[in-house]
Amino acid sequence: MTDPVIAQKSPIPVDVEAGKTYFWCACGKSAKQPFCDGSHGGTSFAPMEWKAGETKRVFFCACKHTDGQPLCDGSHNKL
């Protein structure tokens, strides 16, 4: 597997907590999108660790093609 699976073509809003660490699914195979559930096993993908700087709503990328990993940059509009 060289390209990630497109989990969906829209971002996933998540209310994050300041100081908490999240592990974003980079492969697109996780059943717990946008977070990793270990489904990347056997691929060249690994989850991305991301720590929230403040408590707020953010939009995690679900198409897995963002240049702003792990957050959405609108790349899904070009797929």
C-alpha cells in the first residue's frame, strides 16, 4: 500500500482538549476515523502524533491528502 485510503472527502470536526495528545490515522484504514486503531499494520504508514495547543474545535483531514497534516487544508476538494 503506497497511497492512503480516502476515508471520506470531508473533514471530521473534533472538540480537542488543550494539552491532550491525539494519534491521527494516516493510512485511512482505521474504523475510528480520524484516529488510529492500528489498522495500518503491515503498511508503510504510521499514525501521526498531534498535541492540542488549546481547547477548541478543529477539523481533522479524512481524505489523507492534506499538506497540513493532520488538519484539513481543503485538499479533498481536488480529489
